[in-house]
Amino acid sequence: MAASSHRAAPEHTHPDDVPVLTALAALADPVRLALVRELAGSAEWSRSCGSFDVPVGKAALSHHFAVLRGAGLVEQRDEGPKRVNRLRRAEFDMRFPGLLDLVLHTPAPGR
């Protein structure tokens, strides 16, 4: 047994298996968009789930990360007691060219 974590390893969906409507729905939520934007500006595997400044509790944050994993946007792994994240930018860009650029460079709602 390689991992000593008490929680199951996260399941990931490869972007090649994601329908465009699933990707758009994942990016339409303001909290998930904030997570993606913060990850886009961070080094890979440098951000733990608890390091994001979003207005939701732990359970809701876990749900948002599950949606992002299911849309092929985020990959997660456990490092000790923390779960760290990376934006699957290259893989997602291959599947949906230009979509992340558009989303990342569009002003957030209310700005």
C-alpha cells in the first residue's frame, strides 16, 4: 500500500472524455472559476485545497473540486495530510483550444 491516507484517492476524468457542455457548466460557476483562475496563476502542485480564498465551506469546496476533476480541468494528489492541485492546462487546451484563454481573460462578473 503506497498511500497512508485515510481517504480515497480522487478520481480524474481526462479532458478527452469531457463533453463541451460539461466543461462550460464547470466554468460557469463563480467559485469554480475563481479556483481555476487562482490555479492558472500558481505553480503546479503548489496549492492545497485549503489555500484558496473562496466564500464556501469545506464540503462545498470539495464538491467544487469534484466538478472540476469531472470536467477534466483539475488534477489532485495527496501529499501527506494535504491534497494539492494542478490545472490540467495543456490537456484541456488540446481538447478545447482557446476556451481557457477566453475564460481566464474575461473580467469576473461584477467587475
